[in-house]
Amino acid sequence: MQGKDLFFSTDIEKHVSEADIIFVSVNTPTKTRGLGAGKAADLTYWESAARMIADVSKSNKIVVEKSTVPVKTAEAIERILTHNSKGIKYQILSNPEFLAEGTAIQDLFKPDRVLIGGRETPDGLKAIQALKDVYAHWVPEDRIITTNLWSAELSKLAANAFLAQRISSVNAMSALCEATGADVSQVSHAVGKDSRIGPKFLNASVGFGGSCFQKDILNLVYICECNGLAEVANYWKQVIKVNDYQKNRFVNRVVSSMFNTVAGKKIGIMGFAFKKDTGDTRETPAMDVCKGLLGDKARLSIYDPQVTADQIQRDLTMNKFDWDHPIHLQPMSPTGVKQVSIAWDAYEASKDAHALCILTEWDEFKTLDYRRIFDNMQKPAFVFDGRNVVNVEMLRDIGFIVYSIGKPLDPWLKNMPAVA
Ligand code: UGA
């Protein structure tokens, strides 16, 4: 409870020096320059945290890696700490975070598992036990897994890679469903009923986003390449390629359906966050879709219940991977993108628009007054649902031409140029 056993402070050095256990959760952006650019993790922030810990510590410490860091970071951190040790003993533990945005508190209180990696030496095992005791206050013992350091670090990357792979698998299926007349929701329902596969994380979408999946897979790819495992690197790279393909495919579908040109046409963008119930836009698929449509000279009116206008403008002008640095290190974008306006609600975004693109699965998009929206749009009025949230039949009855990812195609779309 705040003020009793929870305190906030900006006096980092004082608290680090007093603590027995230090959790480090700094950002680990993708490197944009130099060796490993575009793939490897930039450990600048981690390194400066480790140097600061070494500078201010006066007693033995357990340093816990909470940030997702590529395998063997702990070893590098250990070196920094022990080289400045002044006789102080450090134990490094890896304790990766598995919570997801939107369900963070739930995930924290009832985690599927807590993973603690450490050295397999007597001191290492003691440190593992100390951290285990902290979690044991609310997590059942059988959910606390202990491993060696590298297994813990790699398991985090592996878990995210497996999750992202499920989405790319179902998204790859969605393209095939559209081509054949199958329905991807029915396919994933049937597939997920196999208890070995399971029903979660099989929703086809315009693509996965968020601060973790792409970054962690790129790290994994880099580690494979560094270890001479080109085939393995290519295997994981494909998960990202399918994700990029899915976003491109969506843009191509929009453009080809609208007589192969969206130049000067207003398109309402519904949702910009990378998933519902968050205002987070890091690596959101909406960014690539919007950039794609702007590339074809569309005019966009963007509505998201939680993302600010400022954030959207910044995202549309930001370079790849800049988002993961502190805001004062991000490039300024004094002039927003001209062809983009930000709307207060879905009705304003859709007014006089030729098409709507649903890019985040916000619940409110399920219950909009689509009749009213239709009446205020240009005709033919299109809805491109990148999250399978709308009732396709109902919208078609109103008069919309509807595209929904992985669903049997609207007769209108069938006659349009094929989408690669
Ligand atoms: C993800 C993992 O789920 C967490 O376990 C992990 O701790 C976290 O990354 C991290 O490394 O910090 P998060 O990025 O918050 O969590 O969000 P997810 O719920 O995993 O969603 C990621 C993306 O996949 C979203 O864009 C979402 O819309 C998309 N998605 C998810 C689909 O397209 N289909 C699905 O079936 C599920």
C-alpha cells in the first residue's frame, strides 16, 4: 500500500544503495545504427543502470533483470558490476515479465508462471531462493520456475515468438480463406478445439503490434545469426514477414476495392492503438496501414478513444524504432502530416468518407449506429474490418460493401483486381 510498504521516489541512487534486491526495468530498444542495426537490442540504458549501481552500492546486492534482454546480457552486466565491485558481491537474476497490456494487474496477481533464472552456484541458488520467497507471498510454489540464467532470458524471447507465430499462422490462413471462401473464424475455432493447440491467440487481424513481439523476434533472429544458425534465423524472420504481408495486403485490398485509387478520398480510421483497452501505439499495425494509404494519397480522419492527437501525428512522422527511446531523445515533429485529421468520435471520422477501416478491436465499434454512419458517407460506402468486429450481414443489409479479414468475400470485391 502506498506510504506503508510502497514508496515512490526519484532519488534513485539513495534507494539503490539501500536496497538488497534491485529490479532493473529499463528500455531495450532495437539498435538503429552500427553492428546489428535493425535487429539487435540497444543496451545503452541497461549499461548505464549497471554502472550507476556499481557506483553507489556499499553492500551486497541481488540485481534482477526485468527488461526483456537478449540472451547473455546478464553476463555482460555481471562483468560491469564485478569490475567495479570494491569487494561487493553481486548476484544477477533474470526474472522476465510475462504480463500483457490491458490485463497487467490480473497477470501480476495470477501469473501462469514466474520464471527466475540465476547462476547454479551456492550464492546464485541463494539469490534465486531470496527472490522466490518474495513471489511466494502470492504465487503458488508450483508456478515459480527456476532455471539457469540463459534459459530464463531465452524463454522470454521464445514465449513471445511462439505467441506471435500463432497470429502469423492464422493470418496466413486468413489470406487462403479469402481466396477459397472458407471463414477464418470457423477455421480457428475448429483448430483451437484440439486441446494440444488451444483456442487462445488465434484471432486473425490486420497484424500484430505492440512493443514486444517484433522486437523480441528480431532479437531472436540476431542471436541465431550470431551463432551461425541462418536457417533458424530465417524461420523466425518469416513470422515478421507474414505480419508485414498482412498489413500490406490490407492496404492493397482497400485500394483495389476502391477502383484502384484512394487519392483525395477521405477514409475514416477507426482505432489506432495496437490493441483495445490501451492508448499504446508502439508498433501498432495502424501506423503501417495509415502510411500505406497516405502513400496512395488518401485523406485520413483518425479516431481512437484513447490515443491523443499528438501521439498519432508523432507516430506518423517517427522513424522505425524511435518509439523505444525516452521522449526527449525522439525526433520532434513540429508539423503534423497534412492529409491527416483527428476526429472526436467515430461519426465525425466517417462523415463524408468513402470508406472506414477498423484497425483496433475497441468494443464500441461493435455497437455504433451504422445506419447513421452509412447515411453520412459517400457511396458506394466501404467498411474494411481489420479486426473482425462488425456484423458483416447487418452492414451488408444496410448497404455497405464489407471486407472482413479472412471471411468469404463480398461479391463486389471478388470482381476487383486480385490482391497479392
Ligand atoms: C505480449 C505478451 O502477450 C505478454 O505475455 C508479454 O509479457 C508482453 O508481450 C511483453 O513482452 O512485455 P502485449 O504486447 O501487451 O503482450 O499484447 P498481446 O495481448 O500479446 O497482443 C499483441 C498483439 O497481437 C496485439 O496487436 C493484438 O491485437 C495482436 N493479437 C493478439 C492478434 O492479432 N490476434 C490474437 O489472437 C491475439
